Amino acid sequence: MSDDFMLDTDDLERRMNGAIASLRTEFASLRTGRASASMLEPVMVDAYGSSTPINQVGTVNVPEPRMVTINVWDKALVGKVEKAIRESGLGINPQLNGTIIMLPIPELNEERRTQLTKVAGQYAESARVSIRNVRRDGMDQIKKAKGRRHVGRRSESLGG
């Protein structure tokens, strides 16, 4: 049995980078007053018997700074896409025009800004927690390895 211990720092780094990438995606999905196609990424549509991302049922465009359009490919899904947007909690009221769904982005009022601040804080806190968990896992691996080898500094008594 070998006393060599290798901490898999690549795995820990990958997991931490994953938490940061997830946070960036969540921040990008916040509606800030400017139209952005990424704000619709978390919206899932019940299409063809499964939950499907909105960008897989139509083309998402930003023709103007305050307008997002979705050109739904399947006419039968227009109602489901509209329902998914209404229920997503984005605070956007979709307007239908045939197979094109227009999403006018309203100005942010003070109440909505405070809500966005709270949501952004929740996203940041969940990312902090996941990074702390990865760090704790790494520390636990090190402690277990030290315990198995019985190697390390001897504990010195305070009494001398």
C-alpha cells in the first residue's frame, strides 16, 4: 500500500469553474431592461412530450433594443411557447402575430429593480455555497489522506 496521495485538483477546479459558469448563465438570464436572447434560455416549453428549451422550437431574435421576437417553427407550438413565457416569471407579456411571438421589454420600475437585486443575490449565494462545498470536499480528501497515513506534525501540548 502506497503512502502517496494525489489530490485531484483538476476535478476541484472543474467543479468550481462549473459553478461560476452557472452563475454567469443565471446573471445573463436576468431581465435588465435591454432585450437579450439569453434572457429566454431558462424558459422551457412542453413540446413533443418533453421539456424543450425555447431556442429549440424557434428562432430567437433581437430586432430592437427593447424587443425580442421568436419565430416558432411548428405552428402547433405557438400557444405552448406563449404559455411557457407567461409562466416563466420574466414579467413579459407576449404578443402573437401568426407564428411570430413578440416580447416587448418594458422599462424597469423601482419595484422590479429591487426584485432583480434580490434574485441576483440569491444566484450569487447559491454559487458561493457550491464553491464552498467543493472546497470542503477537497479539504476532506486531504484530512482523510493524513488520517490514513498517520503522517503530519505531532500535536504539541501547550503545557510544555
